[in-house]
Amino acid sequence: MKAILLLISFLSPLCLYSQNIDIRLLRSINSPEDLPADKFCTFVSGTEAFIVAGIPAGIATAGLIMDDKNMFRDACVIAAASAITFGFTTALKYMINRDRPFETYPDITKKIDVISPSFPSGHTSSAFSTATSISLAYPKWYFIVPAYAWAGTVAYSRMELGVHYPSDVLAGALIGSGTAFLSYKINEKLNERGKYKPCNCP
């Protein structure tokens, strides 16, 4: 019992300090005034669903047209990573049920409408899942740089618009990247097993 009390007494100021850093960073990003960047951030934030769905759909379509099984498989892995990321992020949101920053701090200005809990950022997790999946499937700088630039801009936009703390965004980026990496590695293992599977053909 004493050990638990000591742990709580140690963690409480640490959590409070972390929360202070979180809101300070957010206050430096979010502005109560209407800024030219607001429209851009709203637009970028709105591209998340279209790009997350459009990238695997486009790759799958190209794979079917070109009769390229590898491209079609890549599309399936990217889509699977996005689906797992979405499910995991949504479950965490409602388990943790963190209030949005504008609900807790009146000086934070909400610039778009949102309905779900705050932690982690779903837009960020989906964006980083897609960016990581693309980077692993097509490890060329001209795929990697735009993919992560877009994902990073989506993450920033969620804070600029006042709907997420920096910690929400960081958690979303880690979840999305981690899920995409695991999905890619699992697919690699399954492909290796398929290649060396003995043939029982007559």
C-alpha cells in the first residue's frame, strides 16, 4: 500500500508537468484570431479521409489494370494497416475519453466541429499509417518525403485548429506508424512462407 501511495505521489506532479507542457505548446500553435492558415489547415485536415482511402484504391486499380499482383498486394496491406489503425485508435479514444482542449481550456479556439474524444488523434494516426505504409512499400525519397510531409501537416493542422493536444498528435503518429510497420512485416513473413511452401502437385 505504501509503495502504491509513493508511486502516485511521484507520478501526480509528473503528469501535471506533462499536461502543462502540452497546453503551453498548444497555446503557441492555436490562435484565438482568424488566420490565413486556418483555411489551409482546414483543407489539409479534410484531405485525410480521401487520401487514406484513395491511395490503396488507386494502387489496387493500377495493379489490376497492369496485372501486377505485387501492386495489388501492396494496396491490400496499406488498406489493412489503415483499418487496424482506425479500429485501435477509435477503441482507445472511447476507453480514455479525454476531453478536447477547447472543452478544458476556454482560451483554446475550436475552428472546426468535432464529436469524438481527443486522445489519440485519429486523423494523425491514419495519415501516418498511410505515409509509413507507402514508405515501406515504395522506399524511394520521392514517395517518402511527400508522404510524411503530408502526414506531418495533417498532424499540425489538428493542433492549429484547436481540436487536439500535442500529446494526442504524438500518440496518433506512433500508433499509425507502428501499426503500418507491423502490418508490413507480417505480410513479409506470410509471403516468405508462401514462397517456400512445398508443392503437392502430381
